Amino acid sequence: MRNAFDAAELAIDSFVHELPGVRVVFGTGTIDQVAAEAARLADSVLIVAGRRQACEADRIAGALERRCVGRIGEVTEHVPADTARAAVDVARDVRADAVVCVGGGSAVGLAKAIALELEVAIIAVPTTYAGSEQTPIWGRTEAGRKVTGRDRRVLPRTVVYDPALTLGLPPGLSAASGMNAIAHAVEAAYAPDATPITALLAAEAVGAMSAALPVVVRQPGNLPARERALYGAWLAGTVLGATTMGLHHQLAHILGGSHRLPHAGTHSALLPHVVAYNAGATAARLAAPARAAGVSGPDAFGAGLFDLAAATGAPTSLSALGLPRSAIDDVVRQVVAADIANPRPVEAAGIARLLRNAIEGRRPGDRVAAHRVFA
Ligand SMILES: NC(=O)c1ccc[n+]([C@@H]2O[C@H](COP(=O)([O-])OP(=O)(O)OC[C@H]3O[C@@H](n4cnc5c(N)ncnc54)[C@H](O)[C@@H]3O)[C@@H](O)[C@H]2O)c1
């Protein structure tokens, strides 16, 4: 037993802690509880599910019986404004008082677009690790620009996590989506409004996801690994909703909105470099997540995340996702102009270097391009 602690180890920074009350139903087979969960909240339910989730939507519609008043079977990434308007019209026409959304962040995003305009409760049934189901954050793409905001009305009332629904998520998408979840947890760890509870959740999320992902990609049908990954995604989504994201999310937002890069893959290729950029400025906050990922410490965390992405087949290069070097100046200009809470000041030369490394797919800390190291 230790009997001497120094004051810095004992101190607790001041904080304000508030987690929204989202009801969570977790477990394999819980898709069969969706109708009962919806019935607790509403009489008329609209189902939103993309084509890949049509079977799950059929099953839920059957169980809802007469409570199911309509279905939207098409969802698009980043919620185009006209798609959002059309969905609101449908929900108004069928007089829905709840929306059950089944799918990834895109399906949840469309349900949120409806809840922003009409008084509907959202019951979310996520099938990726994006985490949107736990946040009051909405997004919409209008005239080529992604607009986001926070509004309590879009926060789902109930989330049903059925890991069996993720068994069909292909290994590549699983890995990228898992890295997306880890990015939420990492930025939550050093967020200005982190609390002791969000810090615990963030480290637990990183540990769960980094343990599960290698198994998930080797054996996509491994249910325990899928359960652990979805549990990690829940915690990561929770801290995404509860804290203020920093440089990483701002860069991902610019790359997705202005440069049309895919959401989850962009997070994967960027994260190791943002962690390497920030590590020196926030080592104490990154120690627990780094440990949870099995990495020796914050200095090695960026390289460790790069290795996790490479080992699971998640993107490690922004150029492979379609970002040319010629885009660097525009991204730097936008990110420097943004008002970001980040542990290290956001300065142009450092961000340009970060982007160059991420475009070329270098392992943080290595001097040569990663594909040469791994070839
Ligand atoms: N508001 C928030 O808090 C928040 C958080 C995270 C992401 N997002 C948004 O969510 C979107 C990205 O979400 P995403 O990464 O989940 O992608 P997505 O919802 O677009 O899904 C990606 C692809 O995977 C398919 N898919 C989903 N689940 C599947 C499954 N179980 N099996 C097989 N295929 C499946 C989908 O049909 C789609 O083709 C972006 O628009 C992003 O901005 C919002």
C-alpha cells in the first residue's frame, strides 16, 4: 500500500458533470424489443432505414403492427438538406410521434433532421460504431457545406444496441467505424469540459474498441467481439455527446464537408497524427486511454493508433481517400480560422505538417512513408 502521494496526483480539477438520460437496451437479440420500446413512447411510428437495413426494418415494422405508420427506405451520408426536407414532409403527413431509425450515423442523422422540425421521439437502433445515437448533435449539408449544431430535441430517447445487427458490417467498414469511435473517446479525454466520469468512460471505450477490433476484422461473425465493440461505441458516443471536441473533429468536419472525404475513414487516417500533435500538451489526460489501448504512454499513442488502423485494414492515408496535397492550404486556412478548444494551439505550420503526414500515410514518429515500412 502506498502511503505517500504528491499533491498533483491527489488533486481533482473543478468540473460540471451532466449526462443526458438516454435509455439503453443492450444485448444480442434486442431487436425484438424495439416495438415494445417504441410503444412506451408513441402510438404512430415512422421507420427510417437504408436499403441495407431493409430486413431489420421489415422485422420491426411487423412487430409494431398498426403502430407503424410509414417507412423511409433511403438514407444518404451527411444528410443533404433536400433529403431532410422530404423526410420531414413524410413524418408530418403520416403524423408520426416517434421515429425508429435503424442503421449507421446517416440513418440516425435523418431521424434527427425530422426531430429538429417536428415533435417526435427517436428510438435509435445503431448498426455501426459512429455513436451519433448518443448525442444531441445534428448535421446537414447545404450547398456543399456541412452545418452542425446541438439541440436536445434530437437526442434519442431510447437506444437499442443489438450486436447481432453488426455481424454483417464488412471488416473494412467495421475497422474505420471503430477508429471513428476511438477518435470520439480520445478527444473527450482531453476536452476542456471532461469530468472524472467522462474520462473513465473515454478510457474504457478506447480499451474495449481496441481489444475488439482486431478480432472483429479477422472474424466478422465473432459475436463476443461484436458485443465488446458495440459496447465501446456506446461509451464513445456518450462522451462525444457530453464533451467539446477539438482539432481532430474540426479537421474531419472540414475534410468531409468541403472535400467530400468519407466520414469514418477520414477519422481513421487523421487520428494518429492529431494525437501525435497534441500528446505533448496533454500527456496527463492521454495516459489512461493510451494505457487502455495497450500502449506504453501518450508519446507512443499516435503510433499505436496508426498500428491499430494498419493492422485492422482501416485507412491510414488521406491521399488514398482522395485528398491531394494541393488541398492542404485550404484546410489549414479553414481550421486556423475556426474557434477550436484544443490542448495545443492550432498553428498553421504544424497543421500543414500534420496534414502532409496524414496524406502520405506516415506512421507518427517514423521518417519514411508507412507503406515502405509495412511492405
Ligand atoms: N451527430 C453526431 O453525433 C454524429 C456522430 C457520428 C457520425 N455522424 C454522422 O454519421 C454519418 C456517418 O455514419 P456511419 O459512419 O455510421 O456511416 P453510414 O451510416 O453512412 O453507413 C456506412 C455504410 O455502412 C452501411 N451499413 C451500416 N450498418 C451496416 C451493417 N450492420 N451491415 C452492413 N452494412 C451496414 C450503410 O448502409 C452505409 O452504406 C456522417 O454523416 C457523420 O457526420 C454524426
